Amino acid sequence: MPNPDRDPVIIISTITKEDGVKMFVADDSKNDAKVIREFMDYFRKYDPDIVVGYNNNGFDWPYLVNRSSRIGIRLALSRMGNPPEQSVYGHWSIIGRANVDLFNFIEEMSEIKVKSLDRAAEFFGIMKRSERVLIPGHRIYEYWDDKGKRELLLKYARDDVVSTYGLAEKLLPFAIQLSSISGLPLDQVGAASVGARVEWMIFYEAVKRGELAPNREERPYETYKGAVVLEPRPGLHEDIAVIDFSSMYPSIMMKYNVSPDTLVLSDCNDCYVAPEVNYKFRKSPEGLYPGLLRILVESRRRVRELMKKYPENSPDWVLLNERQRALKVMANACMVTAVGLGLGGIGVRLLRLLRRGVGTCLRRLLRRLGPWAYQLSMAILIAYSLRTLVIRLMH
């Protein structure tokens, strides 16, 4: 790997809608002071509001800042005249601008197994790997030192920046909607964990309700009993129907008002009671989590209805689609992480109670579905799992 104390910056490539691709290239003496100054002058003249890169938090900005400092240049790119600096969640902050690392969003996509820029660009149909130059990082110096290969290196840099711009067009709309819903700034929302996004959203809702959110406390993860997963009946089956639960966990939390502020640890005559464990959740007023989930689920439903008014892939449709995706992500994340995070003084025991309470309600629901389907003479149960019922239709 290159070392900023030793290895100069030989190429910086940028792309904007107005200017297209621009390359700042060192001369044969590898004088990178000229390259960095030219890039800095162009950057400040263009004055971007949003800066995107791919792994720029992990490599580009740390390297540029350290290399500039090493050769006596102050990389004053922020609107306060300061160099980029590392901030919360490991992201690099450029004051007055949103620095977005698209790699953070690709990291969360299980469909993309290899998270390299060329693989991500190919996955999204931006640029095929067979149509671009690929050079291993540890061999870049060879392509610079060999003038016969230098054009390939420049093409490689150009392909990288074009791929990054294409990814930005695909991912930024979602990132902006995720930022809007969670309350985290655009330059932080990708780098933040799912739990941090949920916490910020919960804190904003608590403030709106006039409730005091407790301090955050770090705790080790604890396992808890979940729902029901039955082994399927072996064999090939015909006339199969699959019933999928819509917003399953959020729906259970809303129906039974499951929330840390509704849990009753003493006798209660007006409470929902979780089966098996007999945990009690007050029926009213609506708890913080169910209220927040209701807002997310209902908002997503309204957005999806609104999408029907616009042609698919039109600008309005795309914006609304990214909005509903972000709402779905945050609603699902609420159950996965909110119950276990950001509850401070409530304590580990309460977290365990909430998780078990939801789990027991879900198990009761799933156990009722099999006999229900059979009694209606509509189906014979083949298998049911965490959120899906698979049945065979009867003739």
C-alpha cells in the first residue's frame, strides 16, 4: 500500500455535471505539490455542496490530508478554510460541505459480495468490468513508471471517477431520504450504524412528544428466544401459496403497544398481556416506539399510493420510491435495534422483557395460522417460519 510519507500523489481525477472529467496529473518528476494545489484551486472555485467518493473516508481523504501536510500544504477545502478532518462514525468532515462515502451504502448490500468499485458499478449497470481498465492497487506505480502504460493508468483513473459519479446518481437519492427520516446529516448517515440511525430518529420523536430520552449506554449483545421456525415437509409440492406478513414486527409492536414507556411491572387491569411470559403493556397512551412505527408505516403506505400517480422511473416516481425504501429500512431497523439501544437507565432486564414480549406475541400468531388454514378447508400447512407461511391448496 502507498505511504503518504513517501509516495507522491500522481493523479487526482474529478467529475462534475458542468465540467465533466478533469484530471490533475503529476509530471515526470512526480511533483505532487503542483497536483494538489491545482486540485485545491479547482475545488474551491467550483465550491461544491456535496462531495462524493468511494472509500474516500477510508483512503482518499486521509491520504490527501497526510500527504499535503507532509509536503507543507494546508489542504484548505472546507468553507471555513480548514482541511478535512475525521469526525463521528469514522467519516471525514469538510465543514460547510456534505462529504458522502458511497462505499458505506454498498457495504450494507448483501447482494454485492465483493465491495470493490468496479463490482458495484457493474452491479448497478453503470460500467461493465470488461469495458473498463482494471489495475491492482499494488501495481499502480508500474503503470506510472512505464510511459508506455501510463495512458492505461489515466484511463483507469477516468473509469473510476465515472463509475463513482454513476453510483452517486443511483445512491444519493436514497441517502438523502435516509438522512431526512433519521435526522442524521447527509455526510454522517451512511457511516453511522443502523442502530445510530434509529437512535437519532427516536430522539427526535421523543423531543416532539416532550419526553426526555435517557443517556446512551453501551451494553453487550444478549440473545433472546425469537419466533417459530418449523421444518418443511420434504418432497415436491404443487398448488403452493405463500403468505408473507407485511411489516410483521412493527405491526406486532403497534397492535400490542410494545414500548419501554408502556411496560408495566406490577398488576394492571387495562394492559395487553404477552403470552407465555405474561408481560404487560399498557393499552394507552400510545408508546414512543409504536407511535414512531405508526408514523413510518403509514407514511410509507401514503408514499406508495402517491407513486401510482406518476409514470414509473419519472423523476417524481424515483424520488418517492427512494422515500418509501428509506421508510421501510427505518421501520424494520426499529425492531432490530431500537429495542436494544438508546434506553440508558431502563436497564438490561427491561430490554430483555421487550424482546421476549414481541417474540411471544409472534409465536402465538404463527401457531394459530396452521389450524386456521386447515379448518377453512383451504390449505394444508407445509411450513411456516419467521415471517412467511407456505401452504398447499386443497381441491
